[in-house]
Amino acid sequence: MMVIERIGGLARNFVSEHFTTKNYVATYSGSFSPVGHEAYWPSPSFIMRSNEFYRRPNRQRTTIVPNEIDRGLAVYGRACGLCRQTGHDRRRCPTRNQT
């Protein structure tokens, strides 16, 4: 505000007319009728289905196919708990069933 006063202008010249008191009052002066009970609504002329209708159970949410880069060093850098080799874990160890 000090800058505007220093250059000799009026603040209202630098503010959009959307922010005037007149427009603020006009925006909120209207009224609306509340929606009645659902029993009084007209029946729709279409069938509305939710997303669950189209989504199969146990389906992944992502459409990106993970590859080696996505797995990172956390998986490939760790050693297996059974054979102590890297590149797999104890669930996928090739020597797991060998006794």
C-alpha cells in the first residue's frame, strides 16, 4: 500500500473489480432451495455404475509394469538368508528345497 501511495495512485486501480464489495455482496446475495428427500427425486433415465463394478478383485491399481530398474539395490544387493548369494531372497532361493 505504501508503494501505491508513494507513486501517487489509488489502490483500487491495481485491484481487479472482482474483489470489490459490490461484487462480493452480489455473489452471496442469492438463495437456493434445499434438496428434498430422496423419495421425491425424479427417477433417472440412465443406470449409474460405480468404479467397483468395472474393477475385478485383487487387481493392481497401477498400470505400470515394474522392471529391474524399479526393484533397485535393496533387493539385488541383499544376500539370501539360506545360501548367502545375492540376487534373490530366501523365498526364491534355488537351493531352498535341497536338503
